[in-house]
Amino acid sequence: MPSLKEFRNRIASVKSTQKITSAMKMVAAAKLRRAQEQAEASRPYAERMGRMLGSLAKSVEGLPGAPKLLAGTGKASTPPSCARRAGASTGCWATARR
């Protein structure tokens, strides 16, 4: 059976590990909060960029020699990655220009 000293050392070790884990959780929460704030702050820019690209694509629609990335090829209306998220407010420029 372990001695009293070994029990005390084990308890101290577990408490130390708990403090480290708690500190790591706080750091992770702060990083997550900062990332969320940055993502929310960029939303107006992304929405405006989507409207601008949509307007630009609409203005070159049907023009000969228009860039295919803007005018499209006529094969699909939205990229597959955006089509999956069309119902969500993801800021996908292809869904924003509809």
C-alpha cells in the first residue's frame, strides 16, 4: 500500500495538472472569442464583396470576350461548394448574387 507521502505527492500532482488544464481552457476560450469577433467583423466586407462581384458578373453577362470567371460558362449557376450551403447564411458570393 502506498505511503501517506506518496498520496500527498499524487494529490499535489493532480491539482497541478488541473491548474494547467484550466489555464489552457481559458487560453483556448480567449482565442476562440477573438476568432469569432474577427469573423463577425469581416462579415460586412464579405457581404459587400459578394454584392460587388454579383453586380460585376451581371454587367459582363452576354458580352463577347468577357472573363469566364465572371460571365460563367452556362454549365452551372453556382459552384458545388456554395450550392450545398445555399440555405445557410455563409456569405458565399454565388448565393449572394441571386
